[in-house]
Amino acid sequence: MSTQASRSAARTMLSPAVILLLIWMIVPLVLTLYFSFQRYNLLYPDRAGFVGWMNYTNFVATPAFLTAVLNTLVLVLGVLIVTVGGGIMLALLIDQPIWGQGVVRILVIAPFFIMPPVAALVWKNMFMNPTNGLFAELFKFLGLQPYDFLGQAPLASLILIVAWQWLPFATLILLTALQSLSSEELEAAEMDGAPAIKRFWFIMVPHLARAITVVVLIQTIFLLAVLVEILVTTNGGPGTASTTLTFLVYREAILDSDVGTAAAGGVVAVVLANIVAVFLMRAIGKNLDA
């Protein structure tokens, strides 16, 4: 049983870390809110001043804003579908007793340890290059015209690249959950004559519900902030075909040097991300309480 003295000592020892974390989070948030109400352009620092909600209206009125919101949602949803569906299939495959099972598992999770810029460059130059990429060579071998993935289907290409990076994470979580499933349930269902598809749908999927929820929630948080892959591959183009909210904020801050509008865009992006998070928590978060 803990005593009052031990609880006080624990709080005292934890307080430096908590205070540092709060400073780490609150200071950037306060500065972002401050600059979102200021006219502050790095090219014209002498014209700074309070402008109220003008930065917010300017950001929302940007022609690419609605496209960026839609692209962000499509990117997140597409990656989640690929990683959850592919993660379940890979987890089922890896869980089978095969020779070299440990090596296969290492190979499956290896992409998760590759830095996003490196992964994006590999996909852009080695696989999706329309001139000498592996996909172009495959199309030529089949007698087809090479396809410019990043030029003609930029958003779908980004979904593929980002999903490839996150698939190992989903697979690892789902594999862990799958291995906690009692084999007696599956054996009993098999003895009762239940086919494999029904054993999967009525036993495995409900058992994986909580793991799927964790994968969706964690990935969504990071997918809403995808930027490096876009910069390396499509740079938001062609046009605004692959522009997301994060890239739009980056464009305002770095390319246009408009810190005020970029700060307002960051606040808008955080608000929209919280709306998406709340929606997901209400839609699937109940599985965590099961």
C-alpha cells in the first residue's frame, strides 16, 4: 500500500518531466496562436501588426483549401484501408508454421525502420520512374506503354508509398493480437463444421477489433501530418492534385514566407484533426472498452 509520503515523492520525481513536456507543447501552441492573429511575413517584417481573423479567412479562402482537405481525408482513408486489410492478411500468413518464420517476420517489419525520405526516394526513382523504373520496365516487358504514376495518379501513388511504410506497424500489432487468440475456439468451430471463412469472420475479426482500433487511431494521428513523402515525390502537384493541409501550411510558411497565414492554417489543421479524432473515437473507440 502506498503512503502519502511515497505518493508525494513520486509526484516530485515526475514533476520535472511533466513540466518539461508541458513547456514543450504549450510554448509552440501559444506562439502559433499569437502569430495566427498577426500580419507577419518574413519578406516584410516591418509590416507586422494585429489583423484579427484575417489570416484565418485568407487561409480558408485559398483556392486549394477544399482540395487539400479532401486530399487529406482520401490519403488517410486509403492508407488505413490498405494497412488494416493488408496487415490482417500478412498477420494470418506469418502466423502459419512455416520454415524460416523468424526471418520472414523481420523482412515484413523492415520497411517500418526506413526513414520516410529514403523510402519516398526509393519509390520515386527505383519503382515509379516512368523512364527506367522497375514498373516501367515491367510495362515494357508486357508490351504496354509505361505509366507515369506520380504524374497521372499522384494521390494514389502517395497512398501506396505511405501504406508501404505503415503496413509493418499494422501487421505487428495485428499479429500480436492474433497470437493471443485461443486455438481451442478455432478447433471447436472447425469440429462443428464451420468453414475457414466463417471462422475468420465470426471469431478472428471480433477478436482483432481492439487491435484494429489501436492501429486506426495511432496511424490517423501521424497520417494527418504526412509531409516529407509529398515533398520528395510530387511536391503537391501536379497542380493541387496531391496537396494536403500539411503541405498547404508548409507552402504558406516556407514558400510564401507568410508566417501569419501559415500559423492560422496550422490552427485550422489541428482543429480539423481533432474533429477527425473525435469522430473515430466515437465510431470505433468503443472497442477499447470491450
